[in-house]
Amino acid sequence: MLTSLLLLLIGIQQPAVPPADTMRSRSLDAVVVTATRTERQVGSLPMPVTVVGKAQIQQSGSLRLNDILREQTGLTIVSDHGQGLQVQGFAPDYTLILVDGEPLIGRTAGTLDLNRLTVGNIKQIEVVKGPSSSLYGSEALAGVVNIITESPTRTQGSVSARYGANRTSDLTADVALRQGKTNLYLFGNRYASAGYDLTPETYGNTVSPFTNYTGSGRLTSQLSNRVKLTLTGRYFAENQNANTQLTDQQLIVGAGRVNEYTINPVVTHQVSDAWKLMYRYYRSGYRTSSDLRYQTTGADYDASYFRQTFNRPELVVERTIRNRHFLTLGVGYIGESVEATRYPGRQLFSTRYSFAQFEWIPTRRLTIIAGGRYDNHSQYAAQFSPKLSARYEVSPTIALRASSGVGFKAPDFRQLYLNFDNGVVGYSVFGTQELAAGIARLQQQGQIAEILADPARFGTIRAERSMAYNLGIAANFQQKYNLPLLLSVNLFRNDVRDLIETQVVAQKTNGQNVFSYTNLNRVFTQGAEIDGSYRLTAGAGRLTIGAGYQYLDARDKSVVDAIRAGQVFRRNPETLITEQVKMADYGGLLNRSRHMANLKFFYELPRHGVSASVRGIYRSRYGFSDRNGNLILDVDNEYVPGYITWHLTAAKTIRQLTVQAGVDNLTGYTNPQYIPTLAGRLWYASLRWNWQQRPATQSNSL
């Protein structure tokens, strides 16, 4: 089918005099690639996209990816086996994280820890909200974050050093070299901290000391007028020392290690003005290991490892038709493997996929994008994920945009093959493929007191699917009114079915439970986002004011139905009388704030090399756990209180040297019990030196 479509399109002839490119008539703004897999101006896209540029990253003083993402409207950093990203109410494992268009692996417990990613070599961050499975497949059910790294085309370099609270240090260096049509870019980073302790009355640190290293490189060579080779690679290593105390006063010490590598050759062939081919291959490996021991005896407490590999060859074809319609076609293969202490043997997944997207611009005011992707996975039923979006320019100032699409998330290795017995607490967790054998083993050992659910019905688990809708309006008052004001409003609704949840299967003789996974709930997330910015110029100074707000409602449909039917009860903590739970009492899904907001001020004096920023981030209260035993969020003591943090920076540039100082979490707010990742007031100071070769001598470098 793909071959026939390609042959058909080859027969479409270009007109002798092509019409004007409608893209050029639009206001100039950031160019993004994530939303459509092709370069498009963000203002022309029909789906909600957030772009964070290098200047904003540097002015904010951010070190790691989570630092800059937490300041963007509609994005929340949550702690769940690492710091992950919540988008439109979806948990972190539903958002795909890309680096230069390629996926990061290493979700040992579902969450991909954003602390692995330094921002020192980031050119731009692109965030696409809403399902993107029509282009990227599994894990893109909530959206996609694509980190675009630097690719300089001239000889230049920089060195920076930063030191701050908790003996945190960051050293970064990069260099770009050019000779003729070949460019080489190298980047290195060392990031270390002594950790911190929010509970000095107990033994051990809240965050233990760690050191990590990142190295990356990109080689670009124009092999001919129409063929370009790009080779990128990345390596990450982290070492962390752990110390903690068990409930029986025994001390546990040890070390943990993380290693990750990627390699990605890409050949781009511009066959003609209308045809472009991209041949891509991506390989990534991720490994963790830990060796924890009892401090007094040296005996093993927990020695574990996790190893994952990912291979993907891909072919992408782009076709431009009459300079106003754009077709993207792609086919590929994914091979994944995982070995782990808690998995039986080496597990393998494979996926064959194809996707197509057509961008139609019938008039200067209207853009329509339709696409879909077919995934044939080795472990579950094949999936087709369509998406349709449109943008209509009401006037030079106002544009309407709408999109709807299907997203899916495949069951991961953990949910299928996990085989884990907790020797300290006493519970057990089995993936659906290991449950029957695990229950049988525990029964033979006399550890099962009661079977609560038939293990046979857990054999098949389906992919989670969502249906999403986004409707928005964007206003740019610059072009018509010469007013530097940007506003956008986006309404969203996501309905998820076959949500994979943990379920108790049996009770053990020690009173603990045996858990597995099954498709149970239907949930929805819905809400609204408002984002805006205004630039005020006074004399030699420029003040940019940005503000954003998100309202979120995330609930379990089965709980909503049960409350409406009068089937959900709780005991009044004061009167001890059992009472029905009302709809107004139901707080929805855990770890979701109903209200989030940000307020940002960026001030610049370009002639004097001075810049400063003040940023505030607010998160309203959110549910943490069920305390009254009715399995839903419905009473005040089940919430974490809301809070606001303020962040300040100031910088001065003298020729090629930039000095910056700042304070994160100015008020020093902490919540050790529920937010251990919030370390309190953090001060820092940094130096950065930039250099670049003059254009006249560029060709003689390297």
C-alpha cells in the first residue's frame, strides 16, 4: 500500500509557476519539528505547543530539565520513582521524552527521571500537549517533550562553572569546529551534590550524595549538494551513595550506579525540491545496579540490576505538493529487550509500525492536518491511532485551533513480567505473565491464606487507549496593532479506557498481599489553560511579563457513577456516623492539583549586558493517599497543602564573560513528609565564558 501511494504521488507534476508560499505570509516565530515531524512555525500549528528557547533557559538559571519544565503552564513535576512530568493530568509514564527526536529509555518503575538531563547543550525544548501516538506510538498518550540540542555551524565554544547550596557544583564545556562542509560539536558536563537532609532527627539523607557525567557529540557532513550525514551520540553515568535506617534500627549502606548511551546516524537525501528521504537508525542502552548491605555485618540487603536495550531503524519520506501541501510517510521497526533481577530471564518486545500525515492548506487562512499510525506489537493486539487537527485564521490577530486524536500506551515489561517478593515488608508483585506460576509457588510454600481473584483471568492485558479533544484560540496583537501581547486559551478533554491498575489477587499468611495488574478503570481529565506574555520597552530596558494558569479536573468514571448511585460511604471523623459521599466531596485522582499558576518577570538592559528574572510557581493542594478506608479522595487530611515557590536570578555580561547569581525557593518552603524533592532555599553563583571565531576565518578552522 505504501509503495503504491508513493508511485501515485510521483506522478503529480509541479506547476510551471508555483503559487506563493502561504507559510511565508505568517508572522515569524519559533520553528518546531515535534508536532508534525517537519519544520513548521509554532504559530501556524493547530495543536497546543509550548516552546522554551535557550535564552529563557539561561536567564532562568536552570541546571536540569525538570527545573525549566516546572515553570511552564500546564506542566507539573511530580515525584514517583524519580521526578517525572505530568501533562494535562496524566501520570509521568504517559508522556514521551525525546532527545533530538529519539526516545529516552529507562523507565524502571514507569517514571523517566528528568534529573538525568542537563540543559547546558539545549537549543530549544518543544512540548506538544495531547496524544501524539499518530506519529510517535506508545507512551505519547499524554504528549511529547522533545529536547533539541545545539548544532552550531561556526567555530565557537564555552566554559561554565556553578557552585551553590548543598555543595552542588556544575561544570560544563562545549566546542564547535568547522572545516568546509563538516561540523563537529562536543559537549561535556559534570554535576555533583552532597545531597541534603530534611529530617535530621532520623538517620540518613533525604537525598544522598551523587555525581553524574554527561558527554555528547554531533558530527554533520554535507556529503553532496543533496545528501547530508548526521551522527549523534550521548553517554550518561551517575554514582550515588545511599544510607538509610530500617524500622528495626538496622543501618543500610551501599552504592547505586546508572549508565546510559545512545547512538543515532541519520542520512538526509533531498532527492528534489519536492522529495526528501531520511534514513535513521537509533540504538540506546540503559543500565542500573545497586549493592546495599547491612552496615554492621556487611551481609547483603539488596543487590539488583536492570538492563534495557532499544533498537530502531526508520525510513521517513516527505513530499511537498505544489508548495502548499505536505505529506509525511514513515515505516520502522522497534526491538527492545530487558534483563532485571526481578524479571525471569531476558524478555523481548518487537514492534513493526507505519505512519502517514497529510498537511492540507486549501486557503491562506485554513490549515488541516490528518494522520494515523499503525503499530503491530509482539505482545498485544495491533493498534491504529488516528488524529485530525485544524487551524483557522479569523483575522491577522485571532486564530482558532482544534484537534482530536487517539492515543495508546502499551503494557510495559514490569506489568507483564515482574516477579518480586519484598523480603522486608513481606508483599509480592507479579506481572500478568508470571502471576499463575508465582501464586502456585507461594501456595506450595504455605504462604497463601486466601485467593481473592482468579489468577487465570489476569493472563491477557490490553493497551491503554485515550480519546482526546483540544479546542483553543490564539491571539497575537503585534502584527496588526503593534502591541507586543500574546494570549492563548486551550480547553482539553481526555477519556481513557482500559487503564492498567494494580489489583490485590491474594492475601498472604503474614497479612500482606499479592499484587498484579489488570485493565479496570475508565478515567477522564479535563480542564483549561490560559497563557500570555507582554513585552514592555522603556528606554534601553525591556521587561517581559508572562503568566499562565491551568484548571484541572481528573476523575475515575466508575467512582463518579458509584457516588451518583449512592454506593460510596465514609465514617464522619467527629460523629463516627457512616454517611454517603457526595459528588462535591470527591477530589478526583491522586497527585493532581485543581489549580496551577505561574507568574514570570524577565528584565533586560541589552546595552549594559544586564538581565534579571523573578518567577513564581503555584500549585494548589492535591491528594496523597486514602486515609479513611473507602479507597477514594474525599476528606481534608488526605491532601497535601498547596504552596508557592519564588525564584530569582540576576546576571551581568562583560564582553564574553557572564556572571550570574540566583536563589531558588526564596522563602525556603519545605514539606519533608510529602515533597522530599523540595530541598528548601538554594543559592548559587556561576561564571560562563563564550568565544567564537570571526566569520572571515571560519573556513580555516579544525
